[in-house]
Amino acid sequence: MWPTLVKIGNFEITTFGLMMFLAFAVAGWVTTLQFRRYGLPEEDSSNVLLASAVGGILGAKIYYAILFGDISLLFSRAGLVWYGGLIGGALAVIILIRMRKLPLARVADAVSPGLAIGYCLGRIGCFLVGDDYGRPTDAWFGIAFPKGAPPTTAGALRDFGVAVDPLLPNSAVLRVHPTQLYEAGAALLMFFILWSASKRPHIAGRVFGIFLVLMGIERFLVEIVRAKDDRFLGPFTVAQLISVVLIVIGLAVIARKKGATVEAG
């Protein structure tokens, strides 16, 4: 792919960094529109974005360090793990909401479409740098990442615990499932579903519940073909366990019959 956009001496702008910037910018714009639609203070939308960015980055790094049991990873450039970011960002936003005395469920609904479109753009960034890819495939849509992070060599895939033809040398570059694009496409579909649901009258919190269910299903399924080394129970990964928890929580939120009714403007 195209991991580096601009490089001058030791200074460089990566395509992943650019897509992360676009993800926060677009998510912020969508969230501002949602705050306006829900009658929430528009100035607080930028505060929510800042809290989610800071909390999300810290959460992603902490999750990554805990996952691999190495605190030094907190200071590496790698390790922006989505579920860690979601948890950290959610905690930071909840603290902000309590401080600003905003309605939690209504704000959660308002930020849901922005989370989906931000995730979509972020995954495109992963694709451009060759990160978070899947297992080897001979299908026509398989993509090789010879300059990925790490490259999709037989040796790197073996390090992930992926079964690779033992006759292949470690240096052989293989085509893999472009799981980043699978997730980007799914997240874009999620965005349209959430955007549509948020325009209809609903019990506060229900749109966020839909987001949790869709996010959990998407991530559980894509983990089946991801090249991962954190499978803790047979073929199941830590992310799949978290996905099941999110689905259960989301279904519980959707099933609520009581609560304030939201009618978007």
C-alpha cells in the first residue's frame, strides 16, 4: 500500500496519521450535527470529541500494553487497539457528561453515527499501512502487504499463530484477507443505519444500543479471519469475548421500555 504520505528528513506524515485526523474531523462534524438535531449544546460537541480522543488514545495504548504484558508498549508508535480506545473514550466522555450535567443516554445516541464513520475511516488508514490484516487466502480479493506492519510474509503470519504451508520459506509474501476493508464497509453501513435510526422517535439510548449490537456482531465475525495471536479459548480471541459482552449490553439497552422519548429536530 502507501504507508508514508510525506517524508522530509526525519519528519514524516503517514497515511494512517492522515486517516486518523480525517476520522476525528468527520466524526466531530457528524456529532455536531447530531447535537443540533437532539437539542444539545453544540459547544459541548467539541468537548466530547476532545475527551473521546484523549481517552480513546490512552485506552487503546493501555489495552495494548495489558494484552501483551509489556508496559513499554505504552510509549511505542504501535498499539492503537479499537476496543481499548472505545472503552477509554467512553469513560472519558462519561466523566465529561457528568461534569457538564448532560443527559447521558441522549449524548450516547448523538455520538453513535460519528463513532461508526470514524471507525470506517480509521480502518482505511489501517489498510493503507498494511496493518490489522487477515489470514492467507487464494481468493481473487486477497491482497499482499510486502511493506505492511508487519509484512504479510509466511514468517510473520507464523508468529501470529496462523497455519501456513510448512514448505514455504519465512520470506515468502502471501496474499491475505483485507479485513480492514471488510470492517470499513461494515462500519459505513452501520453509519447509515444509525443515522437513519437517530432521525426517528425513540427511547433515549436505543440508537447507542443498536451501535453496540452492530459493532459487536461485525467485530466477532471479522475476527474469524483476522491474523491474531490473542486466541485465549481455542479459536476465540479476546476481541470476540468483548464483542459478545457488547452485544448483550446493546440488546438490553434496546429492550428497555422506559425512558425519555427522543424526537430529533
